[in-house]
Amino acid sequence: MQELAAFAQKLDNVLPRLRTARHAALEEAGEQMLSAVRQRIGGSGKVQRWQEKHMGSGGGYVAVRARAGVRDENGYAVGYVTNALEGGHRQEPGRYVPAIGRKLTRDRVPGKYMYSQSTRELDRIVRSAAEQIENAMDHCLEG
């Protein structure tokens, strides 16, 4: 009976450590995911700066997304612009664009798919986070 009580006491001590280990693992995984997305964006860095890591309110997940409540210099929400870059968008063929010095020829701009292509690295990132949590749990139960 004493062994069961000792094991129960260990479990009571493990739960707060598990939350801490999970939070640390998700923080690191979020940074790796953010880095993967930013690498795929390319460009001058403006759209890269719009991306941020978002931790769930309960600490159970992490996501990479465009900053909420931020607008670009034209007044568009940066999430709207990021979505247009991710999946592509329509344009008016024949319209002259001074920035590129010619008329547009296509009716659609292809997407960059920076989020969806970053999922290839997600499996490695998830495994690493799971190992980090598992090692923390082993350390807690053994020590």
C-alpha cells in the first residue's frame, strides 16, 4: 500500500512538470515552424515580419499565422495579404504596373504555398517536441 501511495505522490509532482515541459517543447516547436515558414516566403522581409507564433490559451497547441489586427501601408489586413500570397489571387490582365514596367499578361498570380509546403518539416518538429516531453517525463519519474 505504501508503494501505491509513493507512486501517487510521484504522479502528483509530475503533472506540473508535464505542463512546463509541454509548454517549453511547444515554444521550441513554434520557433522552428516560424523559421520554416519565413524561409519559404522569401522577398524583402516585410511579409516575413508579419508572421508570428501563436500559443493556444490553454497551452495545448502552437500555430504560425499572420499578426492579428495589423494592417499594411495600403490599409489591408496583413492576414488578407498573406492569404492572397499563400493561395494565389486574381489580377487584371492588360493593366500597366509601373513597379514592373510592363502590362500584366496573366489573369491569376500563382500561390507561394509557404504554409502548406512547410508541413513537410512538421513531422520532424513534432517528433522532436514529443521526445523532449518524453525525456522530461522520464527524468521526473526516475528522479
